Amino acid sequence: MALDPDRLFPIDPGARQFARELYETVSGLPIISPHGHTDPRWFAENQEFPDPAQLFVTPDHYVFRMLHSQGIPLESLGVARVDGGQTETDGRKIWRLFAENYHLFRATPSRMWIDHSFENVFGLDGVLSIETADAFYDHIADCLARDEFRPRQLFDRMGIEVLCTTESAIDPLNWHKMIQDSDWDSRVITAYRPDNVVDPEVEGFARNVAILGELTGEDTTTWPGYLAAHRERRAFFKTFGATSSDHGHPSARTECLPRDDAAALFAKALLGACSADEADAFRGHMLTEMARMTLDDGLVLQIHPGSLRDHSASMMGRFGRDIGFDIPTRTDFVRALRPLLDEVGTDPRLTVIVFMLDETTLSRELAPLAGVYPALKLGPPWWFFDSPGGMMRFRELTTETAGFYNTVGFNDDTRAFCSIPSRHDMARRIDCAYLAKLVRMGKLQEDDAFEVAHDLTYGLAKKAYRL
């Protein structure tokens, strides 16, 4: 198979051997997946996955964005159009197109994730190509028809201890209710994602806020009623296991506005009358409000800023949101987070996990901030940086200032279910490689390295996310 057993370990023989020893102690630990976007319906209904293409290609924006970058239409990959226009529905045709262009993924993390899934989930050997496409497709399809490859059975076989999905604040959580009422005792929980009721620039914002009111019985046309509705929905999400909220804002801006100013801005947002700066200010103030709420209900606050989402207006018009056209932007964390940190940043009861898409901020801004504010923790490399290079740079740029214990381990943040074990395996290998180099340089004791490896793999995520 294409997988090297020593992949991602240091070249230096001594460091490589010690990295192997570290990895052997953590490779079999349960997977803690505290933030992601897998579909809870899979685990609620536990039906067969439809076909290999719908498992590996059509839902994975890492895959189809690369193919599209070489001129392959998204329609030919089965991506649905918002206008109901024609797209390819033949899974085998999609798979053959994927296999024919598999060389595009050479040296990318996607290639390593997929190869790992082929070998470790489906027992395949060899390399995917146009010549092997049908054999791979038939083998995976045969597996998917068996009970042991249904979502719940795969979940248990993958060694997942807990998996967190992410739902909108106005999602009824029916799939989580079905999971909760079933006799399956594995742990799938939700996270509170209120973007569509805190972002005035989201289409249908006022209608979404009205639905929030209908769900809670609160008058969400008023500022007090709006905040009370959030508190009630957060409590509702906690009944389905939620331990965190998640906020995907364009910037890291936070605000701490006087009550009357916040209420006036909210009224303006409901009318659709906010300027771009006012909308950003309202989003920023709501991060501070959410931080205040977490002091009461304990939900960990996650901030995922710095993405210019849906960069192509024409592609969003044809396919909708989240189709791979999200691009990292420069982010100012020092000034942006200051209002929230001035308000609650020194309170040790609060946990704020900040993710970045701007690596220049790691050593200059984020590590120094996390290295002094008790409330602030650094999320792992995310999205474009959940890669071997991104993970290694993260450790190198943050450890000397923030240490290991102001970080939160790893999360996979994926929609691609079968890639979860491979993503965690990649993170474990990189962390072991980094620790081995520190030991060889005399910067870390061997006994400490084994303890840190366990914490980075398992303990820190459980602690940070209160799992």
C-alpha cells in the first residue's frame, strides 16, 4: 500500500526511533472528536451509505475543490445545484473521474487521509487510479452493503469515544433526539452554532430570529427577549450533550457595548438597516454576550474567524454556500479580542478557544495572548492548516510562549466521516515527531514527552471541552 509506517516522523534516525516509541503509546487511544460537521442523521437512522462516491467525493469540499481547480465542473462530481439543474447521479461515473484525477492529490493531506481510509477502514491495498477505479469502487460498495459498515458500527470500530456535530440555533435536533432515544450507547453530541441568528448579514436573519422566538416562547423583537431566547436554546442544546458553542465569524472582532447601544443595534439589524461595520460590531458584541452566558451555563466558546466565505458569488449562486470557495484572510487578534478579554478574560471559569486561518498571528499574537489570559486557549490548526506542515508549524510557533497546556489537543472539524481516524492519526504522528525532536535537542525530558503525547492526543481535548 502507499502508506509508509514511518510517515511524518523525523528523518534523523534517533529522533525517528523515539517518535515511533511515543506513537506506539498513543496510536490506539480512543478518538475524542469535540468539533465537527458530520451528519447526525447518519447515526440516528444507521442506514447504509449510498455508494463510494457519496462517501468520499461529493460531500468533501477538500476533494472537489481540488478537482474543480483543474477545470472539472462540480456538476460532474454530483454536487447539487440550488436551482435543481442537472448534476451527475451515477456514482461509478463520479468515482472514475475522481480516480482518473487522483494524481492531483499527491503530497496533500487529502491523499494521506483517503489512502489511510482505504487501507484501514476498507482493507484495500494498491493505489487508486483509472486502472483500479472499478475494483476499488466494487470493493467499497460491497463493504457498504454489510452491517459492519453502517455508521454506528463504523463509529464503534473506529474507536471514537465522543463525536460532536454542529447544529444551528434553530435546528430542532430531531436526529439527536432519535439517537438519544435509541438503544445505541455511543456518544454523539451537538454544539450550539448561532451564526444565522447573530449575523445581520445572513440571508433571512430577521426570519431566523422570529423562529428563535417561536421555539422559545420569547419575544425576540426585544433585546431582553432575544438574549433570553439564546439562553433557553443553549439549555435545550445541553440536554443533547452540548458542551460548547461555535461561532464562524468573518473577523475576530469583539465588542462590549452599553446595553442601550446594543439594543438599538439589534433593532436596526432586524430591519436590515445595518451597515457592514455595524453588522460586524453586532456580531462582535454577541461574542461577548455568549461569553457572559457561558459563565452561567458552562458552554465552551469557540471562535472560528478569518475566512472570507463563498468568495465566488457566481458559484454560490449556482451551488449555495460551503462549496470550497472559502479563503483565509488576515486577522487582528490583539485588538479584536481585547473588549471580550477586558470583560471576562481573566475569569478562570470561562474557556474561549480561538482558531486561526492566519499563521502570521501564531507567535506574534495568539501564543502571547493565550500565555497570559486564563480564559483563552488555542484551537488546533484548522481547515487549510490541518496538515502535516500546518500542525508542525503550529507547535513550533506557539509552544515556547503558550506551552502545551494552553492548547486543546486536536479536533478533526470534518464532514468526511471515514477520514476521522486518519486525521487523528496524522495529528498524533506530527505531535510525536515534534516531541521527539525536542527530546533529541535536550529541551524536553523523555518521561515528560510520554506524558505530553498522551495529553495532546486525549487529555487536553477532554478537559478543554468538558467531556
